[in-house]
Amino acid sequence: MRIIFMGTPDFAVPALEALADAGHEIVCVYSQPPRPGGRRGRELTPTPVHKVAEMRGFEVRTPVSLKGEEEKAAFAALEADVAVVAAYGLLLPQAILDAPRHGCLNIHASILPRWRGAAPIHRAIEAGDPTTGVTIMQMEKGLDTGPMLATLRTTIDAKTTGELTTELADKGAQLMVGTLRELTNHRPVTQPEDGVTYARKIEKGEARIDFTQDAQAIERKVRAFMPAPGAFFEFEGERYKVHAAEVVDGTGAPGTTLDDALTIACGTGALRVTRIQRAGKPAMATQDLLRGRAIPVGTQIA
């Protein structure tokens, strides 16, 4: 097929590569514009999809918006059979959705209609869902409301957002390749009205740990916000990012350390931090941190 690929972050890269490797013609790649990067934010850095597309010799377009008539006309002029979308990040006007012969197909990282929206992986982990997956969806004007062509499930277990993103990116890429192979045999299924939830965008303020919450809820937040934005607490004016933690038995005033291994009392139960990062320092095992920065029993963290 003649495919327009539309994606931006690492999550979208496996799909682009899988489609190209499957023999499809990638007529153009759309991605978000380069953003300031580097330590000082001076150099413009192309997105992961942009970098891979250029390495493979594909034409790359990075419009700020697709609402203009000129952009719509340029998109339609590609005469694509289908547009494949994976975490692109821009609103697609109806003229864009209608331009390819088979429309626009989206790789969405949840089993719809649960977790429509911007952060489906984060929210599934945070909510304690036992399973999640990938849905191939025919895009329409609504937010992730279009009919479904294929789904694939996986267990969440103790995975972080980073780990689950990598897994679902690979599974979604293969599911899209298979869907396109059998596209004429796929009958779109309307999403059920029951079970709709929305995965709102992650706000940085959410990442601060509230030790009055249940320990299990905090542990899920640690995994949900790893690697970014990273769940954290502040102690003596310094921020500590929690990379990993485990729920253990323990009681005490919420936010109080219960031993010398950084086990912290929560609203219910306790949380033992196992991997941590001080501001401006690399992540390390908590025991290594405590050798140089002791936090004794009874310390009030928050």
C-alpha cells in the first residue's frame, strides 16, 4: 500500500519500521516539529520518528498544524491508500481523515473504549488494571471514538510505563501490519457505550507522592510515572525521584520512616523504596544512597 505515516515519539518507531519492512511504500512521514533539546535547550532536536524516517530516506513533513487549506491539499496530493497514525500529537481535520482511500488508522495503547485519550498506559497502571493492550481503530472526529478493526491484550503485572510502552509499541506495530494485510476482511466494530474512561494528560504536579494514600496506590503511581515525569518526594528541600518501590507491612504516621532501609509509612501499609535518584545525580539502589545520606528511623519525610 501507499502509506502516509504519522507519529512522533519512540512508541511510534516500531510501527514505521515494521510497515516499511513489510514492503509497503511509505510515501511521506508526518511528525511533530523539532523542539529545543540538549542541556541548554538551544539546539532543535528532531523527534524519534523524524530521525528514523530520515535515516531510511523517507520524506518528512513537520507542520505545526494541519488545519490550513495548503496543508490539506498537500496531504491529499500524496494519494495514499491509508494513513497510519501512532501518537502523532496533532488534531486531524476531517479533510485529512477523509483523504486516504482507506482513511486513517490509529494504533491506540489500550483496549477501547477504556482509556481513550492522551495517557492510556499511565492511567491503566495507576488504576491497577490487570490487563491492557492495543487497539487498531478507524479514526473519526471524536477523541478515540472510531470503530475498532483489531485488538490485542497483555497483562500489566508489575510493569512500568516505560516497559509497557516498549511492549505495546512492538505489539501494535505487528498488529497494524497484520491488519493491513487483511484489511478487506476486517469488519469495523463500533465501540461499546459501556466502559468508557478517559486517560487525561499527565500533569507534573501529580507526580508528588502523598504518603497519606494507600501504599499500593503509591506503588502503582511509581510504576505509572516511570520513567517520566517520575514520582517524587521532597526531604530537607531536596527532591528525590522514586524509580522503584515495594509494598510491605508497617504502620505509623504517614510519611515517617519505619527503619533504616527507607521504608515509609503510608495511609494504609508501608512503602519500601528500592531504587532512588537525588536531584542532579544518577539513579541508584536505595542502600547505596543511604550509605552516604543516612535517613534514620522516625524521620518525617512529608
